[in-house]
Amino acid sequence: MEGLPFTPLTGADDGGHLGPPPAAFALLAADGVLLGWSREAEALLGYPAAQVVGRPAVDLLAPPPADGDGPEERDRRPRFGENRSAVVDVRHRRGHTVRVAVTLHPLTPASGAAFAGRAPSAVLMGAELEELRWWETRQAMLQGLVTQSPVTLTIYGPGARLLWANASSVRELGGDLEASLGRSMTELFPGDVLTTQHSVSPEDFVRQILETGEPVIDVHFRGRAPADPRRERVWSSSYFRLLDGRGEPVGVCEQSIDVTGHYRAQQRLALLAEAGARIGATLDPSVTASELARTAVPQYADAVLVDVAAEVLDGEEPKPVTAGDLVRVADSDGEPSRVGERVAYAAGSPQARSLAGGRATADAVAAPTRLYAPLVVRGTPLGLVTFARGDDAEPFDDGDRAVAEELASRTAVCIDNARRYRRERTAALLLQRSLLPRSLPELSAVEAASRYLPADSHLGAGGDWFDVIPLSGARVGLVVGDVVGHGLGAAATMGRLRAMVHTLAELDLAPDELLARLNDQVGKDASDQDGTGTGGSGAVGATCVYGIYDPASLTSTWAAAGHPPPAVVQPHGDVGFLRLPPGPPLGVGRLPYEAAEVTLAAGSLLVLFTDGLVEAGGQGVGAGLDRLAAVLGEHRGSSPDRLCARIVEELAADHAQDDATLLVARTRALDARQVAAWELPSDPALVARARAMAAQQLGRWGLDDLAFTTELVVSELVTNAIRHASGPIGLRLIRDRSLICEVSDSQHTSPHARYAGNDEEGGRGLFMVAQLTEHWGTRYLPTGKTIWAEQALPAV
């Protein structure tokens, strides 16, 4: 103040500092005359002390509005309230109005010296109103950050040691700031940094900010606060350097917000996304339950148990389960011995309540560490999932309960899908196995063994089949086929094809003709199904290879319809694969099929298979064929059954994608003493000789009991051949598991058995043959036909 020795109470001129605005002072006499004027007052209003001292203070007030002529406007003295403060409009020296907040402080008579013989009665302090309000706002803000803000503010010095904390931070520290001062950040808040780019220690973290001055925003920390050590929390923290008045760094300020709820929500969403990708990858209830356990542990729970109704595991329709009808299918506690055990829960237990209510249930009202979520599908519980956390872990809350129910719901759908798949697959496998041969016939032509390997994939049973068919003349038919597609439709189509092959084979058709007729029938079936394939399954066509082996002549005839050729191992030769003329798959073309004839020594191995066997290793058909050849070469001396086992072990140990069929047959030859053959000229006089030769041969075989019937059969068949054919006539007797009589000629006309009238002399021959023998028939050869008849051997 002009002429007075006191220093102005001001902050810095920079508005960024937190000091109050400059305060102007004036001394007033009792009558309101100005006795003193400070430099701040001159700066505020522009008047030097010489122009205002000695004048009434009211002269500096701005004039009232032009329309204001009331008593208050006429009396321009400021009205002070109880705190003796007011806001007045003061005229600036340059003519504009300045709004000033003023405070009047009365003085005692002895408190100040006299000025021009007059004693001051009051001190008038003033400050520009807007600046004062801005300063008060900043003060309120600072006060709020210190005492009211939910954001924790903490100042750490070198070494990340606590220097100061606001009220919110003090509450996090347990309410005792004095006990926390000087302790490091690691000591106060043990935990880990979730933001990967800031994986250094807190001490290094603070030192870097002090050195570089670069602020760091939104670093996520996970840890436990001293005030609540049981509950794990997540904070989003930002850091910036603090400077003193000289610009020197004094510490790092940390702003932290508790984002635990947001973080947990993100974690739960991530967990559910992972569950959607992992759970249900296979159609196996036990594997699905294990996938749930691996997904939930340890990010959601410390242990997971999954119990499922026994009938669900068997593929049966789910029924409402009770707490005593469950089987343990997954246990993340590392006790596999408990998997497969029956599980029973007491009535009234949380588990029983969860199953009955269809909602997740906790084991305690306060701080639950076990949560039970039912596996529910279409309102029916299939089982129960137990989520457990350790005693020192954070208890389950409502958000965790919702996650448990969602995990259980997704798992329940996958388990129900697996149940449906198991039921349908079981039905398809039962159908397919019922349509396949239960056992292979014992024949003189071959020793045979087989294997059927169902697919392990979700596609279900396929349409692979095999068969060993006894034929006339001690011959045998060998067939393997593969219907395109999977499921019940493929299995049903396989059954139809196998029946058709049996029927056509019993007509003694050659392999190429059999495949041609089979191809026609498959094409008709596809048309009848309106192009939908095997029973609506989407499958179209099939592949097949069929061969006939004659143990008397050691010849075999083969034809293939889009199928891999059989492997052949001669007794003293290399392993090879038959070279067969290519033919289209059944049902997809009308091209003719061709047959190939191969001579096989007795003891040769024939190996028929479907492509699922040689593709099982996942290395392609070529590699599978090489592996098959290697196994056959190494174990060529094994029995067909042992050889089947070795092939399956070597080729199909990792079999998964397609079903496979394997048929192994070792050829046999009829002993020369078992066959008697004659060639007769076409002369009716030789019929008696033919009967005699047949009777003599039966005598040598010890089959005199069959001589009479055999002579009649030979007489009728030879007579018919002489009467209706030309050229030489062949007669052959085969003593096998039955007695077979064959007569061959050069004609292709087919004889028919018929009833002869009472007045007819002929026509009874084949009728008598049919009556006297068990079976008879005709097979056609390129050079003619053979009529055969079969009799059972006498019981020994």
C-alpha cells in the first residue's frame, strides 16, 4: 500500500499456478474517505494512489443502470452482509466496469497510524470477481481430489516409495497413511502387471518416468489391496512426473481407477468365447466334459467335476435325473480313478437343489467357493457341473453364477449332440453288423478270415461289406464293396447290394456279367430315390470287386467296378496287386465291365479290402498300398486270421476317417483223387457206359449208397446233352463236402424242369433230377454250359 511497509499476498502471474489472485488493499476513514491505496489496487483499477487518496470510496463505483432510480440505486454504498463482504461494480480508470469482490475489515482505534491527521477505521480488500471464482473453483477441485474423489491419487518418490496419498488411496491402504509412508509400491500392492509392454518392476517403472518425463497411460495392475487382501482387484493406472518450483523432478503421481468389474466382464467374455471354440470339438460326452474342465481351470475355477446321467452316456433319451443317478465323467483334480464311478448326492444338498431347480446353486450364502450348475437340455437335466475355488480364492459372485450357467448350458447341448450321435451311430453299426456275415463258411476252396473296422469320426457307420459265397462245382465267390456315404442310409444300401450279389452269384454269373446287372440295379435304385442317393443320405454309387476261384482248375476270374484290386501273394512269389480292366463305380455309368482270368497256385493269398484301410494312415493310397504289401511279405506264412490282425495293427491303428473292410483268403486245391472227369462223344449208346463209370468211381470213393441216384442223374443229364447238343460231352464227379455231378456241352440253351403229362413219354428227366438231389442248376461258359446236381454225402 502506498506509503505502508507490507508485501502484497499474491500468487504467480501465470494462471497455471494454484495461488490466489492478487489482492488489492485500501484504507478507509470512518466517513468512507480513502486514506491508503496499494499497488495491487492500482493494477486492478488503473488509478494511482495520488488520484484516489482523500476521495470518498463511493466515487469509484460504477454508475447504476440508466433505468435504475430506486432508493437502492440512489444509495450507492455497498451492502455488506454478516461476513462484511460484497460484490461491487467499480469504474476502471479507462472507463470500463470491473466486478470486484470486496471484504471490509474494521480496525480498532489503536491498530493503525493516523494519515493526514485522520485515523483509519477499516481495511478494504478486493479482488477481481472472475479470477477469484476461478481460484475458488480450483481450490474446490483440489480439495475434492484430496478428500472426496473415488480416483486414488498417490505420489511415489525414488525407489517407488510412497510420499503422499489422497483419502481414497488411504482407504485402499487400510486407513493408516503414516504406517504406509516410505514403503515401496511392491510392498503395498503385491501383484503383477497385466499390460505386457510394461513388464518391468514397479521400481524401474517409476525410475523411467522420473528420468524421461514421459507419462504412461492406462497400465493395468492386478493385485490385492491392504484394506481387502482376500479379494483380487484390477486397477487402471496412469503416471506422470511432478516438478518442484525449480523444475526439478520430485516424484511420480499415480492415478488409479478400480476396473475390476470391467476386467472380469472381459475375462468372462473371453472365457465364453474360448468355451465356444473348445467344447464340443468331438462327439464324445466324456471328452466334452474334459474340454469344459480344461477351459474353466484355472482362469475361472481351481477344480471342475462333471457328472452325467448313466443313460445319457449310453445314448438313451434323457430322463429327469436325481442326485443318485449320475456317473463321474471328468475330474480336474488329477484323480482319474474317480472317473467312471457312480455319484450320489444327499437329498436337500446344494447339488440336489441345483438339479431340481435347474439353476446354479452355491454351497453357502456368504463367500461361496463352490458352485453347482446343472446340465439342462430342453428343460431336462442331464447332469451336474461342480466349479470349486480354493479357500484363499475370491468367492463366486452373481456374475460368476451367470458364467457357470452359460458354460453348463453349452456343455449340455454338446453332450446331448454326442448322445444323439452315439445312438444313431450305434443303430447304424448294429444294422450294418447285422447285414454283414456273422461267420464265414468253411469251404474246401479257401480258408478265409475278415475284419470290419467302423469309422471313429462323426460321420457314422459306412457302407463297406464283404462276403464269401459258396458256388457250384466247389467254387467260391469272393466280394468286397464300399457304398459311398455314411449313416443308416449307407448301411441299408449296403444290405441291398449284398443281397443282390448273393442272388446273382447263385445264378452262376461270371464276374463281369454280375457287375453289369448289379450296376443296372443300383442305377434303378438311385432313380427310385429321386437322386437322393442312399436312403436320402446324399451318397451316390458304390464300388465293388468280385472274383470266382475254382479249386479244381486253380483258376480265378475277377472284375472290378471302381474298386482297388486285390493283393495276391503266390506261395513262392512276390507280393503284387491284380491287374484288372478298369470299370466304372456302380450306379454312375453304363460302360461294360471286363473280366480277367488269373491262375493261382494252392496256398496263394488273396487280400480284398476297401480304400478306408489303405487311407487310414493319412499318407495317401499309394503309401497305404506299400505298407500293406510290406505286411503281406513279412507275414505271408501266417493264417488268414493272424494275417488280418497284423494288417489291422499295422495299417489301421490310427484309423479314424472312414470305415474299412478286410477279407483274406488262402486258396486250396482239390486233390486229384477227389475229381473224376470223362469226355464222351455225342452217342446215345454211351449213356450206359457213363452210368457204369460213375458207379465204379463211387465204389472207389466208398459211396455205394449214392450209386443208384447218381446213375439216374448221369443218365438223364447225359441223355439231354446228347439229344439237344452237338460235339463232345463232359462228365465230371467231384467228391467234396457233397457229391457233385456235372455234365457239360457246347449249347447255351437253358433246360427247364417241368411236370410231364400222363400221356407224355419225355419231359420228366430234370424233374426227377430236382427231386433226387439237394440242388441243381446251370452255369454258362464261353464254350457252352454245364448242368450240375449236388447230393449230400452219407453221414459217417
